[in-house]
Amino acid sequence: MSKTRDPDRLVLFTDAVVAIAITLLILPLVDVVTEAKSHGVDAVGVITENKAQIYSFLLSFVVISSFWLGHHRVFEHVKAYTPAIMRLNLLWLLTIVVLPFPTQIVGVYDSDQFTAGLYTGTILLLSICQSALTWLVRGHQELEDPDNPVSSRELAGSLVMTGLTLVAFLLAAFVPGVHFYALLLLLLSPIALRVWARRPQKVS
């Protein structure tokens, strides 16, 4: 049996990295203010001329916050961590840390299939990692708290979100004109989960 450890240290490390990543999102906008002032742009112009960067910042803030909350919900079920979940968690963190990069690209360059695909593709990788964490914990005797197990609804919700994100990525990257509108598909997640919950149950 592999050695297990208290998950608190892993959670604290994860929270610290997420805090840094979410802070990095705003730094390009801070630099914009200084550059605008040096070019004689007034305060209103800073906002009106940088709408795309502001929107991309807000979008990525919501994305990182949502996945961070989901990560906490997963680790509420974890009684200990193993090397496997630590490595998977590091991969999850990698996608979080990378997200400010496509966020800046989206804010600076015109929207096209490449920029939309790069951004939604990063979110897709993040969603896959989150679903993998949920899948790994569920039913794992070394990891899962027997008094607070991962429910089938939680696992289904994570998988549904990943599936919708995959469709959004394919639309954004390969269908002309769709771009970031594909992310609206993610709003269907609660509806899809309700449909899944109402499916006929097999009688054993």
C-alpha cells in the first residue's frame, strides 16, 4: 500500500498557486494605465480602448474562481493524498498557471479561430484534470473519506462540464465565426445534469 499524507498541505499549496495565477490576470491592465498616461490618454480612454482586455480578465477570473471552488469541493472528500493525486493536482495547477497567457492573447489580438481555440483548449485541459481528480477520488479507499464520499451526481456534473467544454472547443477552434460564443454551451451544464438525474434507473 502506498504511503498517504494529510491533504491540508496540498490544499494550502494549491490555494497559494491559484492566488498567484488569479493575481497575474490583472497585471497587464495595470501596465496599460501607465502606458496610456504616457501617451496622453485620459482615464475614460483607458477603459474604452481596452475593453477586450478587461472582458478577457473578467472571463478568466470567473473561470479560475469556478474551478478553484470545484477543486475545494473535491478535496472535501479527500482524507489523504497519494503520489498519484499529487501529480494530477500539479497538472491541474499547470493549466491554472498557463491560463493568464491565452487570456492576454485574447485581450490583445483580434478574435479568430486560433485565439478562441487556444483559450477554450486551455479550459478544456483544466476541466479534464478536474474530472480526473474527481474520478480518482471516488471509490478510492486510500483517498476518499468514507464518511463523506463523492456522490454520483458530483462525478456526473464534472464529466458533463468536461463534455460541454470539449464541444465548445471544437466549435471555437474549427467552426468559422463561432469563436467565444461557444463558451455559452457551458451554461447548459445544469440542464444536462438534471436530464441525467431523471434518466430511468436500471432495476437490478
